[in-house]
Amino acid sequence: MSENDQAWELFFKETNILTKLDSDNLAYITARELKHYGKREPRLMAKIDTLALQPKIFSENQLSILPVRNASYAIFKDKEQSSFYKFSREDIDLPIIKHTPAVDVSTFDSFSTNLGLNESQALDFSLISSITHSFISESDIWLTIRGRQFSSKFDLLLPSINQTLTIEKVQIEIDAGYESKNAIYIFEAKTSRRADFNVRQLLYPYLDWKNRSKKAIVPIFFIYTNGLYYLYQFSIGNSLDSTKLVKKSCYTIDEYHYSIGDLWSIVIESSSQLKQVSGIPFPQADDMDKVIDTVSLVYNGFNSKKSIASELEFDERQGDYYGNAACYLGFLEHSQNLFTITPLGEKLVNEKFRSKRAIIVFTALAQIKVFYNILILFLGRNMDLSTIDNNELAAFIREEHQLNDTTIFRRISTVKQWLIWLKNNLYLT
């Protein structure tokens, strides 16, 4: 159970809020009450930015929380989970646009690598490389908003209980706001992919700036992961369920290209270096970009499953899965509940080009016996995953790992996602 779970369990145990919510669907609480009964900082208790971070007692009772004034919150019944926008598989598996920057970004020493960028750096690189301009189809935009501020007064409808909240003087944070002649583009940025996000992060800045300006206010959710830039443009109204995705794209800087022959050469060379991985669970971390992001986080000092989970906004169990997957590939080591980076992990982090990082991953997989056999099958079928039966993959896993069939077939999901990732990221010619 997470610290937030424990704090909320304690809060509800010590108050009658659940009873009030059952009768009225809405209750107001203060930061002082949260700290007194929950024994934790209110801002941490109320920071529920993804469904994975939702406290168990919230999901069990279909609850959500929103700030309404400085140091004051509303907890309410949210049966449809309107507080969160959930990305579909199609939203995540976007075709990658290979973008040619308007300037030679290699001349910028401050952007010597595009792997370990934080949110602000990723936004700035997207702007400098003209990715942002390309997405919004505007050539003249200027960074005019960034950081925390207190909101103006606005109303917000809670559709699931048909009640209106009045929001005033709530602290909001805007990662970047770009202004053009006719519009203001509000960006909420994240590093590493998200399956969902709390719409408050776009909704509050949108409603606030709608009051402040007569220009069009355009909310954009921005994700940076391992050299990929995802931009999602939304339309928003004054209701919690009004967030609609209207435009989406994924960009990367055009890079090196490889051939099937290059991959076969790596597999052949790996035949004399094969190893069996022992003492590390077979991977159950579907998102390879997030595995690489995890290596970058450890390189930058986030070396526990708790700190990894906090940065990537998922639960600690997922932090363990992704850290262990990086260990399985040889990029990290795990000892005394902490992850440390290996020389191969440092090579991965310090590689400037996304496609070359993909080759490092491909080579690491080719040197692991079970994946060596899988890659031979994959290349032999022209990297067409539809021609590979799950039973074929299961046979290779069963040969090297003592797992029951139920577990093996669950792990096949990760294997398939990694093979798809390789095909999409090696820029084959």
C-alpha cells in the first residue's frame, strides 16, 4: 500500500466524509483537515495525476478530488471517471513522423543528447527543432507563460452529480504557454508515455486563460519519451467530461537507417556471445521506450522503484517491473532494493540518436538465448508478427525459463510489444 493509500485510509477512518458522500455526492474539505487526519502533506494527497495513482479507497468508492480554492478541495462521486482522459491504443501507437528541423540542432551543445531531457528541456527542444510549429501550423509563436500562478474565478460542471463548482485562486502550473497573433497554446508536458491523465491539468489553465484573453485558447498534452515527441490537441468546455481529442501526432528527428542485413549480421555475431539470464524475472514491461526512460532515470539518480514510479506516475509495482526489465537487458543491476547503471546502460543513455539506441537494444536482446531464437524467427518471417504463432514464442520461453503456461502466455504480450518496437524504431531501408 502506497503512502497516499495509507493517508487517505486514515483520513476517511477518522472523518464521516464517506457517509456525507453517500448522501450528498459532494463534500468540501480543507488542507488543514487533510494534514491533521491523513498525517501527510495535502498537496501530495491531492496530487492524483493518473488512474494508477488513484488511492484504493477512491477507486472502490468511485471518488475524485479537485481543488476549489487555495487550501480547499471538493471530493465528489465520479462514476464515469470523468476526471481522467484515457488514451486509446490508437492514440499511443501513432505513426512516427520523421521531422527535419528548421535549424541544425546538432550545433547546440546544450542539447548534446535528446534522451535524458526533462519536461522543460523537451518542450524547448520541440520548439527549437520546429516540431511545435509543425504541429500547430503556426510559424510565429512566442513563449509567454511558464510556471505557477493563482487562477481567476470560473465555474466547472460535475456531470456525474449535476453540480457546479466555483473555482477561485487555485494554484495552477503551466509547463509552457505559446502565444501567436490569434491564439494561446497551453502545454502540459510529461516525460515518458501515459495511459491516461487527470484532465484538471489542462482544464484549469484553459478555463483560467479563457477568462484572461479573447484569443483562442488551445490546450495541448505533450509527451516526451526516448526521442519521441507526442502532441495531443484537445477541445475543452466548462464541464469535467468535455475533454475531446481533436488532433494527435508523434515526431522524431530524422536519423540513421538500417537494413535487414544489418540486423542479421548482429544476430550472427551474437551466436558466440549467448547468455542465459538467471535471478531476474522474465520481462513484463510492454513499453520499451519506458524501459529506456527508466535507465535514464537511474543514470540521473532515481535509483529505487519508488522514485522511478513517482517520476513516471505509476505504482511501485510497475516501477519494479520496468527496473527489472532493464536489468534483464543488462542496462541496470539491482542490489539492496536499489538499481545501479551498468557500462552498457551508460552507453545507451549517452547515445545521441534514437535509432542507434534501438540497435543497442536489439544487440542486447540478440545476446540473450531466448531472444536470440525469437529474433531469428522474427527476421526469418520478414518482421511480420502476424505470421508468428503464440505457441512458437511460448516454446522458446519455456525452454529457458521455468514458468507455468499461464505466466508464459502473459509474458508473450511483452515479447510482441518489444518486437513491434524494434520494427518501428530501426528505420529500416
